[in-house]
Amino acid sequence: MTTFVDEDDDENRPRTLSNLQVLGYIGRHWMREPVRFTLACLLVVAGAACDLSIPWATKGLMDAVSNPAHIAARAWQSWAILSGLYLTFYMVRSSTFRLMNGFYSRIMGRIVKEGFQRVQSFSTDWHSSNFAGATVRRVSRAMWGYDSAADALLLMLAPTLIVMTGLAISMSVRWPIAGLFVAAIVVSFAIYNVVLSVRYIRPANPTWPRTLWTPASARPWPTPSGPIPWSRASAPRPARKCVSRAPSMPGAWP
């Protein structure tokens, strides 16, 4: 019986690169296309600016509607500003995703190409002592890992930081104590997430149940009482009866 062993899931296997080295690797790929990267950053900042401006536009519309003077022109002007901000925000976000699709695709293709180019430069002894499937899996993991990390940095973390910082500053202008309180909560929450990810989630990740990722060929057979729940193994299909039609077919193979 063959046992499935994945060296990439070994919790005793030391990490080759640190988080800063991984971020530096991603940043170098970004800097190889500075124009597109700068344009993407500008679109992200513009989207965050629209997100910060929407509450102020909403306040202007509410003030115009609730004004006892009932000035229709001012109300329509406030409504047009709010609608224009929503439209601009939608167009900026759509343009960001369209730009990121091509930007990510080229970088992911470059990661795979350069990764296999480097693997092919290794010695014959290295290739004879390493499984080809495991090497392909590691390169593909690097490609999809970049996709997840880049989305988290550019499309999730960066806009969130800009919006939260802008909200804290805008609140500090009108209510200094409330703004400082919001800033302290944001910083504390960010530090808490980083510490939790580094100190708890990463060390616990290798010991996460691997049965969900175990291939079907390595899972145990179902017991007489039924399949094991955590193995996702289905019951064996009944044997099919094969009826030979060779005697009734003229010219059939013997």
C-alpha cells in the first residue's frame, strides 16, 4: 500500500523566505511595469477618495432637503453631486479591476516562466532526486499565491487603510477626541490582526486537517457501516455486468 506524502505540508520543514522577502519579490514584479502599477495605485486612491466623499455629499443632500426654505435647485445640485460620486466610484472600481486583470495575468505568466526557467537550470542530480509533479505544484502555488497576496494588498488592504485614515482625520477636524479614539481603535485592531496572524494562525496552519486535501487514491475505503464522514469517500459502485455481443456480430474480432 502506498502512502501519500506531501513535503510541502510538513510542519517541520523550515521556511525558505520571510514575509518581507516575499513582499520584496512581489514589489520587484510590480516595478517591472511601473506605468501600469502607478495607474493602478492612482485608481485605488481615487476610489478611496470617492468613498470618503460620499458621506459628505449625503450630508449636503440631507441639509438641502431638510432646509425650511425648500430651494429645489440646491436639492437637485446636491443630488447630482451624490449621483456623480457614485457613478465615478463605480467607473473607477471597474477600471481598476479591468486594469488589474491584465496586470496580474502578465506577472503570473512571468512567475511561471521564470520559475521553470530556473528549475531547468538545476543539475541532473537535483532533477533525479525531486518529483516533477511536486515541482510543478510548487511553481503553480507560487503563481496563485501571488494572485491572492496582490488582491489582499492592492484591492483590500490599501483602500481600507486610506478610508479608515481619512475617516479618522475628518472626524478629528470636527470632533478631536472622537477622531483620536477612532484612530486608536484602528491602529489597535491592525496590530491585533498582524500579531494574531503571525503568532497563531501561521503556526497552526500546518496542523490544519489535511483530510480535506487528501487525494481520493490515498483516502481509506468505507467501513461496513458506511463511508467515513471526514474522508468524503463515497460508497463503491456495484459491479456492472458486461455482455459480450461478439457471437451475434458477424466479422467481430475473435
